[in-house]
Amino acid sequence: MTARTGNQIFGKRRTQHVIILASGDKIRHMTVRPWMAALVFCFLGVMAIGYLGATSYLVMRDNLIGASMARQARMQHVYEDRIAALRAQVDRVTSRQLLDQQVVEEKVEKLLKQQMALSSRHGRLGTLLDRAEETGVLPKEGPLPTSTRDKGTDRASLSGGVKAIEGLLGGSNPTSGAKETAALGYAPFPESVADRTDRVFSKVTLSLKDIEREQLDRIRRLTSGATETADEIETILQRNGVAISPAQIDTEEQDIGGPYVDPQPAEAFDTSLNGLDSALNRLETVRDTARRLPFGNPAPGKDITSRFGNRRDPFLGRLALHAGIDFRSPIGGEIRSTGHGKVITAGPGGGYGNMVELDHGLGFTTRYGHMSRVLVKVGDVVETGDVIGLSGNTGRSTGPHLHYEVRRYGAPVDPIHFLNAGMKLTSLIN
């Protein structure tokens, strides 16, 4: 009663499908659920789709395989073209590197030749600079760039430039690998070894040119200074009857000879050095001549009491030639040599009293009379300023003084000209 009422309220129950399986005496049944039907339907759908897909593949397989092979062939050709282009790029880079290396080696060789040339010049230039310094003609604005020499090696140094070139040759560039990779990737190559080498060599070459130009300028100034000084000394000597001739000063330099050989072509630097050498030789020659001739003062600080020329003789009272000049000097005053010379007379000399006579060469002699004491002997060689005796009142004299004469080939000349020339030569020969 209750069951029937419930069915009337909730409606009639749905009948379920049942599958009955009979096998002999055994009977089995299975209720078919809705999800089972859905599962079977899905399975059949998947099988149908797979079947259709397999059938389509079998039908279109040849076309797909052909398209795939064509695509692979195209890719292979593209890669082969790419590889060929990369190989060509590598060959170009390698060729360029070899060419750059050859250029660098040539420029290094040129730089080393320049270094050897500077080293060979350095010794000769240093000698000339030493001579110029000794003669006092170095410019006031400073020494030459190569005047400071390394006494250990005594050669020019270009280590900075050489080290830079060695760095380029060694390839010690931290970005070289990245640059080569960029080049292989067809990126623009920023700067090659040759470009860097050109820049370095340009700087080194310009530096060497500047140094050489400054050297030439200083050498010209030294040559000009030595020439002007020599001209001034020579002019003073010529005014006093001294003609400068190397043969008269040093005959040993004339003992030369040999077969004639055509001269070698000289560079501007060598020509300048030869000019400076000649100017210094000439300056040394005229200075040596001026130093050995009687341009000094025999009694520094003493007054002149009688000059050269005709005067009234103090003993005879008549006109007579005074062949020298007299200096007021007390007994015992020092008498100095007026130039380099050799003593040819030392002792009594008639009216000169105790006298010293010096031979200065080139026909010049000097006499120092009325000495109280002679301090040298015949054969002695004296230098300018050496004390050769003491003043006195010996011989034909009216009082203590020094009688001083200058003679040229035996003939007396006015000593005052030599004293005045000596005052001008003091700054030129010292």
C-alpha cells in the first residue's frame, strides 16, 4: 500500500536495459548503464578517427615525403652556401692578417734601421757636444735632446716604439677574438693590425722627425755660434798681424794622403755634423793661437808709465825709440807671462838688466826687463799667467819698473795693441 502510494507520488520508475548471456545451464545478465553506452560510443569514435587518419596518411604519404625531402635539400643548400661564404671570409681575413704581418715586419725593420742610424749618430754627436760644451758655445736654452746619454749602453733608445710594435706582432689584443668573430658574422671590422701599426709608426716617425729637426736646429745654432766666435777671434788676430793657418799651427795635420775615392752621398744630418765639426775645429784653432800669443798683461793692476814709440832718452836726453812699454812696479813685484811660450833667454841682457825672453811661435817673442830676480831657466815652457820673475831696477833703468816688449820676427811692435786685444779676447777664449 505504501509502495504503491509512493509510486504515485514520484512517478513511474524507468526500466533499465539488461543483457542476458546464456551458455548451457549458466545464465548471466548485465545491466547496461548510461556511462557504459557513452564509453563505447567514444571508443568507436576514436577508432573511426584513427582509421580515417591512417587512411589519409597512406594516401598522402608520398606527397609529404617529397615535400620534406625538398625542404631538407633547400636547407642543405642554404647551409652549404653559408659555409662557403664563411670559408671565403676566413680566407680573406687570413690573407689580410698575413699581409698586415708582412707590412708590420717591413716597418719594424725600417724602425730598427732608424734606431741603428740614431745609435751610430749618437756617439759622434755626443763627442761634438762635449767639445761644444768645453768651448762654451752650447745654447743657453738647454742641451740637445740626445745630450743626456746612457753611459752603460751609449746608444739611442726607442724601447717604447719597439715594445708597441712587438705587442702588435704578438697579437696581444684582448678584443681580437671578439673582432674576428664579428668579422665572421659579417660585422664591420673596426680597426685592423695594419691600421694600428700605421698609427703607431706615424707617431714614432713624427717623434723621430721632431727630434731630428730639433737636433739639426740646435746643431746649426752651435755651428753658427762657433763660426761667429772664431770669426771674431780671427779678426782680432788679423788686426795684430796674425794670419790663421792650420799649417802654421800644427804641421802634423798636414802629413796626410791616400788614393782618391769618390765621396759618398751625405745626409743632411751628417752634413750638419761635419759642419759643426769643422766650425769647432776652426774655433779650437783660433783659440789655441790666441792663447799661445802674448795677449795677456805682464803686470796686472799696475799703471803704465811710458808707452811705445819715440821719446826723450832719460840718460842721453835726446830722442830715441822706446821699443816697449813700462809698468810701475816695486821691487819684488810679480811678473807674469803674457802667453804660452818657451824660455829662450833667462839672465843678464845688457841694458835690459836681468831679462827673460819667451818664444810664442809664429814669429812672436816677448821680453821682460829690469828684473830683480829670474824664476825660470832656458828651455822651460810656461803658460799664460805663470810667474816668471820679480820686478826690479837692474840694467839701464832709473827706478823700479818692468820693461815689456813684443816683437814679431825680431822687429818691435806696440804691446798696447795686444793688451787691448787681450781684453776683448778674454771672454772669447776662456
